[in-house]
Amino acid sequence: MKLADADFAYLGVNDDGAALTLAVDGHNKVVGISEVSQSAADDVDHFLPLIGLNIDPQVWNQKLLSVFPALAYKIRDIFD
């Protein structure tokens, strides 16, 4: 997803080309992430429990409270 195309995203200065890519398996579990943006390190760190601990995306989405407006708003519709 191109983050700059969202209705709102927390983007850094000159981050118009920011993009987030998720790799999912056949069971809709996230197995990889790639992001190009000024906040990529924080966003990727946010996904590590989901990937490394093999947490169900629906459970993760319901129980993890992200700080607004950063990643929480960028990915709010991914697992709905």
C-alpha cells in the first residue's frame, strides 16, 4: 500500500513515496514486511511479534493498542 495515498497517514518530510508491503501466507498470517519510509524501523518493529510469535492477525488487531496516529492509522483496515 502506498502510504501517501491513504486518507491520512503519519508521513515524514518528503515521504510522498512511502510504501508498506506485507507478505501473507495462505492462512492470512503475516510472514514478512517491507516498508520504505522515514518511520520504517518503528513500523517494522511493530510487526515483529505478529511474525515471530505467529500471532493470529485478528487477535493482534483486537488486543494491541497502537499509539495514534502512526502505524495504528496506517494499518487500521488491513485485518478487518
